[in-house]
Amino acid sequence: MTYGTRTDHYPATSKWLHWLIAASVLTTAPVAIIMRQIDKGPTQDLLYNLHKSLGVLILILMILRLANRLVAGAPIADPGIAPWQKTVSSVVHTSLYVLLFAMPVVGYIANSAYGASTPFFGLFNLPVIVAKNEELATQLFTIHRWVGWLVILIVLTHVGAALYHFLIRRDNVLQRMVPRAVGGF
């Protein structure tokens, strides 16, 4: 996403959605890695269901985040940031928005094609949206898995840049997204 036109800071709703999505992504990524490494059984089933539920939650939160972004806007870029950093920042943010929409959708379609349920924290199951097709499911799960590694790489880049601004540059880039209760603007 590109920078906005606000001259103050991110609105509280933007901050809350950012951190809820961050917590969900930082939970579902290790769950995804672990669930594929352990033996089949109730623990693996639990982890798969948690992963699916978090994916649905991420999609819901991303829809809300995009709506919030369109309505509330975002601040202008920090004036002290070099043009190349603004470009990289925009690429990273846009990539995260696109991939955090695409990942749950691809996972949901793959799961439907596999013939498995897509639960939401045990409250309900999402309806199947495609006919059972294990070949399609295999292809989509492969895409889902590889794009998952890409998301992890981009998230690490995002976190690294935020820490760079906070610890090395000592500017206010990170504080613009941190809630006021913990030192943000």
C-alpha cells in the first residue's frame, strides 16, 4: 500500500487491526510448520483446525483492515525516510495486503477441494465452495505452502525494518503504529 495523506498518525482502529493480524499471522505460521511435522492424530487435527480458524480470522480482519484503510486513511511517509526506503516500504506493505488476502482464500479453496471441513474456532464450519478434486487440492496446497514461506520472509523484513527504525535510526516510524498506551502516537 502507498502512503496516505493524513498528517498525524494511524487511527486507533488501524493500530488494533494491525496488531490483531500480526498476532494471528505470528501464531498461524509456526502452527503450520509444526502441524506438518508431527504424527497424524488428535494433536495434528487440533493444529490443522487452529490453522484453518486463524486463516479465516485473518481474512475477516484483512477485509476490515482494507475497509478501515479506505475510510480512515493512513499517514504520509515520515519525512526523514529516503525515497528508496519509501519504495521498499510500499512494496512490502502492498505484498502483505495482497498475500494476506490470497493465502486464506487459496487455503479455503484447497481445503474444500480436498473434501475437508473449514472450521472457525469450533463455532461453525464454512461451506464447501468447490467440488472434491484432490489433484486441484494438492496443487493449491503447494501454492499455499510456498506462498506461506514468502509471507514469513516478508513479515521478517517488515519486523526487521521496524526494529531498524526504532533501534538504529531512533525515529518515530514504529511509534506511529504502536498504541498510545504503550508509547505510540
